[in-house]
Amino acid sequence: MLTNDLDRLPSEMRTALCGPGSPFELTRESVRGVELTVFARRPPHLPGLLLAAAEQHGDRPYLVFPDRRLTYKETVGEIPAVAAVLRDRHGIGHGDRVAVVGPNSLEYAVTLWAVAWLGAISVSLNGWWTGPEMRHGLQLAEPKLLIGEDRQLERLGDTELPAVPTVTFAALFAAHDADKPGAPIAPDLAEDDAVSILFTSGTTGRPKGAVITHRGLVNFAQDSQLRGYTEAILSGQTDPPPGPPVALVVSPFFHISGLAPLLAGGPFNGMAMVFPPRGRWDPDVHLELTTRYGVTQWSGVPTQLLRLLRMVAADPQRYDVSQLRTIGMGGAPISTELAVLLGSVIPGARPAQGFGMSETCGQGTTIAGARMVDNPQSIGLATPTSEVMLGDVGDDGIGEIRVRTPSVFLGYWNDPDATAAVLDADGWYRTGDYGRVVDGMLQLESRLRDMIIRGGENIYPIEIENRLSEHPDVLDAAVIGVPHDELGQEVMAVVVAPNLTVADIQAWAGETLAPYKVPAHVRFVDALPYSATGKLLKRELEKQIAD
């Protein structure tokens, strides 16, 4: 079982932080039949968390969009009015499903809150989906109402599905009646009630709908705050950071990395959440907003952060990133160049990395600060309320990563077989990711489906990708398996490196990797395919190569 940073604290400090009577008191309780570590003092549900934030940070900005902004107090005044429209005009109540689709917007954010307010379940359709993909999501979830923006709704066209009543965000908000009382929070709302259905990325078959709970997101917020305090103590930081937290949010609300901060992490910290204009992610806009709003927190994938830091390093007078305190990124090992830039461009900011997924509300493992820079291949230790272990460990020390946490999902909507395949009766979620423990910390090896089997040898692409990314002239790289008549598969590297040759790539890999891991094939491309959330689309890459 993987340890966590709390185990490294002096006993008296740990007691003061999360012992009896402390702000983050931890205890053991039964969660849906499984005894887990939970916070003794916790909001009863997400609306309760937001009301507490409005009480403590009422006049602080909460939702900051290019065209409009709301404070915490204004937001809790707006939500009941929208909830009343959903209840009175569309019959939405506790347990009903409401599909939502569109780019991030203030109306989208408030709608998600209004749905949660009523005890209903938001079905977050991917805003980049085609019409057939959206129809699949609707057919699976069978929502009572669909709310969206015209551009996304038009993709549905004529559908053979039973008609789903549909309304635009504009029409929903135009139906406000200021003279009518707003809807109250559902009186029987419980922490283990479902709040959202998030669709998986669909690496195997069609996307599945992961059912997320109020408890899962509330626990995410508290766990994140506790681990932040713990990491600060261990790094020797004793003074609280100056000024209120301000996050620049680039993840869409249909992704856990966008939904969890919006509904839980942001309110729990009284954070101002700044959103860029619509459209593709633009690093120049990202840096301009950071300067304008004094952003203290970035989050993104390593490739995005590398572009940002390169720009700041090239023109340090143009952008002010001095307020940055935290640089968060997903569970992909960082390159040597990124580690160097983090220390030279923003030495006052603490880099942090997490390993988690929609099914665990982002919970799993974490690593931060100097330890992260010194161990770039590691994804760290378990988060305070997570248990992490490796299952079916082979002779090479590699096993499937399994996570158990109060934030784990209820299962896949209307898919008991898929649920049973990954979630057991003891609460363990099988992630499908493989890892090993090195120096007491978890190191991510590969996804099961990404593994290449060459002549009976298991090859984990991420090991080769890490090596290629260390080359100063490699901008991006991915490794996939391609068919071979005798060996079964061979290694192919798909690389963004305008100034290198095939021989350069193979020689670089061969310096540190066994011969059977050195790419037999190298394909140079202008860019790798990524999703809207910055996830590398390996299935799309494999299709492009096959074509």
C-alpha cells in the first residue's frame, strides 16, 4: 500500500492539522458499505459548500468571464432563480437527469449549480462531440431535459431517438421571474446522491457515463486543501501566501478537471475563477489574463505549460507571472526542460502533479515542489483520503494501479457489466494504468491498452516517450505499436522535431534503452492530436498512421 505525506509529518504537527478537533480532522467511516478515511467536518453536499463560501467570501469574485462576472454572494442569489425555472417550467426534481452541452460560460456554470441545487443530475455532453456521439450520450442517459447552445444543439439535427425537450441557455435565463421566490435546496439531498454523469474518453468502445457524487467532489476539495497545507509544511513554508487565490481555468466543464474546481475546489478556497474567451487555447491570451488578474494558479498538461514558460523565458518583460503560487498538471511525467524552466522562470511557484481520473474525482496520488522536480518520472504518494495499491504485480515490479477513496464513483450509468469489471465490492477501482513503486513513490508505466508486446516482451510506451522528450530538439513525442508479421508488434515513434532525422531519434533512444525498445520506425509530424482537454488521442494517432 502506498503511503501519503501525512505519514512524513511529526506526530504533533499531524495531530494539529488533522487530529481530533482540528480543521481537517480525519476519521474512519462506512461509505456505501466500505470503511474509508473521511473528513469528520465536511459540508453535507455541494450546495452547502457553496453557501459556506458565500458566507465567508461573499464579495469576492467567483465566476469571471470576459462578458460578465459574479461574486459568491451574487451567485447564490442567481442559482435559486434558475433552479425555479427548471422546477416549474420543466418539471426537474430530485434524481432527474439534465443534459448540458456547450462551451464554458457563466450560464453553463450557474445551470450546473441549479441542477445540483434541486438534487438532479447533470449529464455533461462533450462539447466537441459530433451529432452521432451526442445522440449516443442522450440515448444512454435518457435525460428529462437538454440545455445547450445553438451551435452544439444544431449538430444533433434530426434524431431517431425519442424527443428530448430542449432549451437554450439564453431561453432558460430569460425565463427568470425576479418577483417569484427561488427554489430551495432539495430537502432530502444526501452526500452520496449523484450530482453528475461524466463521460469517459472512450479508449475502449463507446464512452461510458461515470456517475459522480456530492461526497466525491466535496472530498476532492478538502483533500486538495489538506495536501496543499501538508506539502507547504514539509517544504518549510510557514507563512500563508499573500492575497486571495485566483485560478485561470482552461478545462471544460464536461471534464473532471473543469467540473471539480468549479463546484468544489474553487468555492472551498474562496477562489476567483477566471475563464478565457471562447475558442482554442491561446498561450498569449493565457499569459495576458495571468498578468491582468494576478493569477496565482495555473493548471494544464505539460505540453501547454512548456509553451507558456518558453514564451515567458524568451520575453520576461512582457508578462507578469510573479503572483503564481501553484502550477498544477495532470499525471504525465515532466520533461527535463520543463523542470528546468519551472525553477528558472517561476522559482516562487510550487509545481504540483496529480494522478486521478473522472471515476475518482481526480483523486489518487500527488507529488509537488522540489520532490517533483527531482523525481520527474514519479507521480508521488497517495492523497490523504486515498488508498493506492498495485494489483497482479509481475516479476518486473509492474502492476495495475488500484485506488480506493470516498471520491470514487458510483459506477457507469446503466452499465453494470462495465462497472463490475473495474469496481469491486471492497471499493477498489481498477484504473487500467500500470505502475511500479520506486523509492517509495509511484511511477506511471503505461495504460494497459497502450502496452506493446514485441516478441513476447512487454514494452511500456511512456518509458520511451520520456526518453524522447528529454532531447532538446524534440517538441512532442508519442509511441505506439505497429503490426509485424513475426514479432507481433514493433515500436513506432511519432515525433514533432523539425531538425532531426530518424537516425538521430534512434541513436538518442538507444543510449539509455534496451535495443528492443528503440523505435524501429519513426514518423515525423507537424503536431500530435489532442482533445479539448489536452489529452493525447492515441487512438486517433493510430488511425492516422494506419491510414
